[in-house]
Amino acid sequence: MSYLVFARKWRPQTFSEVIAQEHVTKTLRNAIEKERLGHAYLFTGPRGVGKTTTARILAKALNCINGPTPDPCMQCEACRRIAAGSHLDVLEIDGASNRGIDEIRDLREKARYAAAEGGYKIYIIDEVHMLTREAFNALLKILEEPPDKVIFIFATTEPRKVPATILSRCQRFDFRRIPSSVMAEYIREEAGKEKISIDSDALSLVCRASGGSMRDALSIMDQLVSFSGREIKGEAVSRLLGLVEADLLAEISSAVLHSRGSVALDLIQDALVRGYSTEELIAALVGFLRNLLLSAAGAEKGITDLSDSEIALLHQTVAGVSDVHVLNVLRLVAGASGQIRSGASPRISLEAALITASKLGIAFGIESLPPVTEKVAVAAVDSLKENSNSSSVTEVPDKRKSTDDDETPVEMPVVAEPSVNGKNDAVDDAPGDNEKERENSYVRKISGLFDMIPENR
């Protein structure tokens, strides 16, 4: 028997085995139990989250010998043949290669015939958004008034490309990305059945690299077993996928946050020698700094795809550093990532961003500030309260209340205008009496003041 990849071998066969899509499976189970089946379904969502798998399970639930039932027996001939893809009444069609109007016309004609084995005739069209406009138009009538016991299931990753006339005739189900924690638990359980040992760091890296796609994660697992056998470690995952190691990112981030720019540049040089590209380094560094920011701000609920050892590394790296400092460094490095993609010298952009970020602590005097303890903070608040209570409002004399007998008018000093073209003019001697000339005179005075400021302050 030929080798079967994990993505096919570990594929769910019943609704209860589908993970992270309870909102879909529960609705379909209830619809079967209450005999409220629709005639057209649209499954949307990113790749590898269970759209086609759920469509096959629905086909088994309807054509099982005990069906329609939400729990197919998986033992009868219909269930086995649907799982193998050889059932006559369950037709899977690739929308990318059967996208023309002729193929849809042929489908529409065949759909009028009754099911060959007495159950439901089910058409599963994958990547349905690839159909042409004429092909979609050919589907409209049969979708609105389909023959008895004929169900259409459309799957797509781009629902916005499906015409509204098709969407309005379907029950739409949006599949979600699989959370890393749920994916890790599923892979650990299935790997245990295969006697494959994978540590938490490796599992975290696999789930992170998959981007929420179970199929991608299982494909990576196939590669890892071929690469390192049945003992999978985090180092093996990093080497196979070319991921930047967390320890290296922590050292670079720590050097930048503690104003050691030269150390950060040496680490970048070592990473480039080891084969990492500039784009990989800055992308990984931005992600690591983002996690550092969440850790410094006490918002670790947003960190969902890291192992316990990686979270401990974050705490160690960000110890004694304020979240504002991490935020400023993140802004600089993230801004440099755009320059790297469009610039001619990506390494220079990365090095310049790291050097600039390493000078933030010096520029703002962060390193020279004493630590703010709770005692100091309370004393500062008490001092502010005392000053607020003891402060008095100084009365400003109102010139309108003054009389000629009691007060002598105060003469305002005349401010001499800085020398412009060898002349010193007072404000009152500004040429002209209109407002425009007064404004020009004022501008000349301000300009002269700036000219008097020395360059090296």
C-alpha cells in the first residue's frame, strides 16, 4: 500500500471530529435532525480549515444506510465509497478547470436524473469563484428550483467574487482559522497515535508557520518526520523552515532596548552569515517586538501561539523596560520593513533602524531616570494635592476700572527691531499705518531674532 500523507490520513470523518468549526457542524447536525435541509450551501474561509472535508461529511450523513443522520456509521458501503471519493452520487468538481458554460450546462442536465443508489445526489464544486459569469448565470435556475434530493455545496476562499445572485440562493457558512492552541492539541493527539514525539517548542513553531491552516500544519509534520524521525525538537523545525530562532531575536531586541547598537549589528552580521535574509530577519524581529510590547504592557492574552519557554524568554528580555520604550522601537523597526521591501539597500535600512532605535534611551534620558517606586509615586500625588489646595488665584488688574486720578498709565517698553539692512527700527516706527505693513514689520523682527541664535547650542 502506498504512503498516505498526514493531511489525508488524519482527515476528520464525522462532524464530531471537525475542530474549531462548531458553529458550522452544529447547524448542519440540527438541520439533518429536524429535516430542514437546504438545497444549496456556500462554504467560505481560508485554505485548509475544513470546507471540503465538511462537505464530504454532509454527503455521508445524507447517503448513509442509516441516514439521513448526523452521525454516519462509516461502515456501510456508501460511507466508505464517499470517503474514498468513488460514490456515483457524490460528484466533486474543480471549479478552476470546469469553469465554462458548457461544463455547467452538462452538470445541469445530469442533475435532473435521480440518484443512482437511491440517496441524495450531491455536487461539491470547489473554488467556485473561478466560474465564468456565463457559467454562474447557467446555475441560477437550477439553484432556485433544484430537482428533488439534489444538493449543491460550493466551497471558496474568495466569496466576494461570487455573484450576489448566487449568494442569495445559498446558505452561507464562514469557516474560521484554527486557533493555535486547538491545532496544537489535535496534532499532539494524532502524533501520539503514530508514536511521534514532538516537544512544545516545535509544536508552537509548526502552528505558527501554518497560519491557521490545518492542512499546512500537517504537511509540515510530514516534512519534519522525514527530516528528523519520530523525535521532533524545536531546533529541527527552525532549521527545516528557515525560521529565525527566538534566542537570536531576544538578543537583538535586548541589545537595542539597552542602547547597545554595536552588539545588535554584530548579531545581524552573524545571522546573515548563517543564511537568513534581511527580509526574514526584520519580519521576525517585528513579530518578536510586538510580543514584547504585549508582555511589557501586561496584555499577554494577545500572545496565543507561543510556548511557555518562549513566554518566559519574553519576560526576561523586557524586564526593566517600559512599554513606551518598546513601542517606540517597534515603530522604528516596522517602518524600516517598508523601506526594505521597496529600497535598493535593505541591509542598510535595517542597520540604520537598529542604530536609531538603540539611541532612543539616550535621546529621551530614559537610562538616567531613577526608578519610580510606589512610595515616590504616592509622595508626588500628595504634593500635587497640597499645591492645588494652597494655590490662590492672583488678580489681574483690569485697565477698564482704572481712573485718571488714581492710576498713572503704564508705558509699554519699546522693543527695538534687530538690525535688518543696517537699520534698527522700533515697533512704533514701522513703515505705514495699515495692518499689512505692521504684519510685515513683525515678521522681520521675528526673523532677526532667529538669526541671532547661535548654530552650535
